[in-house]
Amino acid sequence: MIKLDTSKALVSAETVTAFREKVAEAQKSLEAGTCAGNDFLGWLHLPSETTPDFLDDIQLTADTLRQNCDTVVVAGIGGSYLGARAVIEALSNSFAWLTNKGKNPDILFAGNNIGEDYLYELTEYLKGKSFGVINISKSGTTTETALAFRLLKKQCEEQRGKETARKVIVAITDARKGAARTTADKEGYRSFVIPDNVGGRFSVLTPVGLLPIAVAGFDIKALIKGAQDMEKQTANDVPLEENICAKYAATRNALYQSGKKIEIMVNFQPKLHYMNEWWKQLYGESEGKGHKGIFPAAVDFSTDLHSMGQWIQDGERTIFETVISIETPEHCLLFPSDEENLDGLNFLSGKRVDEVNKMAELGTQLAHVDGGVPNLRLIVPRLDEYNLGQVIYFFEKACAISGLLLEVNPFNQPGVEAYKKNMFALLGKPGYEKETEAMKKRLG
């Protein structure tokens, strides 16, 4: 199992255990369904409720796409794509786009921005490709995703014909209502349901994440098994000291109360870049309410030690770090000897590159702790489906507990709607006439 080391968190055990009663209350309210946002608790026992037959059904659809597509575009934004991308990028060969050679479809992502150049270049790239689309949207009207899907649907039908398009376009959407559901039913697309009681940022273990991950060629049953085991390991009857979700939530809230307002998620494995991005959305959207909450930031070390390292070491002491540490890499590469030794690195000859990386990790942690930066460390045995399933459920449950400790609703996102209202007014969307006039006056 993955482990949590808080020995360098620069906060006493007594301070953390002082949260025991509040943590127990949060856990109890989650289990009983009495907490704020209790209509979005479907993720809590999702791993244990996921059946082999359900996973087989997803795999069957994934195999259809794998057999009929050289490229699959996942259209979605926020939680509708970040979880899937985090897992796919973590497990993929770093140069798969060069070395794939038809083994797995290339997985591309769209619908997460409104960049005209990005969308133009995507449509140009897809010309001549046997591509399919996974459209992920509960409503079907989210601007970024709906815009991209309209382009992709049209291009897929023109390039592959309507009959083939019906086979290679899959909808993941609401069970009964919304534009995406209407389109899927009308066109006859294979579809999967986004559960009503699972919010987007908690949806990676639903078809939202599972289908793209399966299309990419990864073992979704092992992913779910990891999440199932973590669900058991973090049940309410597990004591705070042994329950890593409860311990993480209590520790970060203790640090927040001591003035640590920013949490930096750190990895020393470049494959985890999008895991950082998924974590940022999960915690930022869950906790940033009522003018409070820990600000989630992320860095990729050792790369960002050469850009952000100075600030982290010597800047304002309002930060703490959580490091995701991968114990065993998938490959072995030894550092070579060089007769001239112009770079002075022969002292590393014969060592595994990972040993150098681990010493960079340890040296950085010691330096930052010496500089007054509390460090938490999540230790992951290896980067595979089973362990990533654990990591996903760990962060989800810890996030729910942490948000409740902060006394916010961890499952809504009222602030996200503010920019949409202004954007629709500026674009003159029907139904926003009053807002459009007010915006014109505001902008002169």
C-alpha cells in the first residue's frame, strides 16, 4: 500500500491529533450522508460498488474504439478530462507519440480551452486519420467542450461517413437530460452515464476516466482494485494515526491554521505532471470558498528547482510541500563512465539514474525543511494501475475530510459560474439581454 510520512511536517503529533474529534465527525457525516453537499457522495463507495461486468462493458467499448481508430480525441474540461489524462500520462511511454507504431490509439484532448489555433491545428492533424471521439459532458452545453465536439463530430462524419461515425463516437453524459444525451440518443451513439451523485472532479473512477484509460491500453480492473483496497484501508474505524486520508487532512489543516496558506504538490517523476494538475483542480475547486482555503500549487522537480527553487527555499514562509515519491522505476539505466571526465561526474559512474534522482529528492527535502518549509511525503511503491488507483482514492477522500474540517462544502463550485455569466453577456447569448446591456455600460 502507499504510505504517508509526516515526520518532517514541522507540526507536532499533539497538534495533529487535536483534530481527532473533528475528523471523526467529518468521516461520520460522509458515511451517514449528512454533510454539506451530501447529494454528491457517490464517489465514496464507488470502488467497492463497481462490478466486473460493468468494467467488462467499458472494456468492450474501448476495444471497439481501439480496433477502429488510430486516434481518439477525448473532449472534456476540468474533471471530465484531467483524471483520465493524469493516469494515461503517468502510465504511457514518454515518447509514445513517436514510438507507438499502431499498438494503441493516440489519445488527444480537446474541449478544455477555446484556443482557435489549438483547435485549427487539431482539425488539420486529424485530416486523414481514422479518429474517434469520446465526448464527456453532463449537460452538453459547456462552451469549451460543446464547441470542440461540434467541430469534431462534423469532421468525423465527413471523413469516415455517418455510419462509421456512429460506431466511433461515444458519449459519456447524463442518464436522461441535456444536449449531449439528446444528441447521443438521436445519433445512436454508444453511451455511458455520469452518475448524478458524482461531481466532475471526483469522477475519474467512473466511465469519465475509465473509458479513455482503457482505450489507451491500460488495466482498469487493476486501477479499481487499488481504489477498493484504499477504500478499505481508510474506513472510519481505522484510527487517525493509521488512516492516511484522515492523517493527511488533519496535518494540512493544522498547517493552514499555523499560517501555511499554500500547498505545493511536488513530484520527481515527470510522468506525474498531469497528476499534479488533477490534484490542483480537486483541492482548489473543493476548498477555495468563503474567502478561505489552502491554495494548491504544483511543481515538477528537479526541473522547477531551477526556476521556483529559490522562492521555495527563501521566500515567504506561507508554504508547505507534499511530495509524491515513486519508490521503484519501471526501467534501469546506469550512469556511464567517461575517460575525459570533463563534467566531473565520474563519481556517479555505475550508479542507477534513479539513485541520483532519489538523492536529489532527499537533498531537496532536507534543504527545504531546514529553510522552514514543512514536508509531507506520499510514498508510492511503483507507477502502475493498482498504485494509481490507491493514489486517486486517497486524495479524493482526504479532500472531502479536509474540506469539512475547513467548514466548507467540498462538493460544489459556485465561483466557477461567475466568468460564464460575464462571457455569455459579452457574446450576446440569448436570454442574457439584461446582462449584455449592463456589461456594455460597465465597459463604456
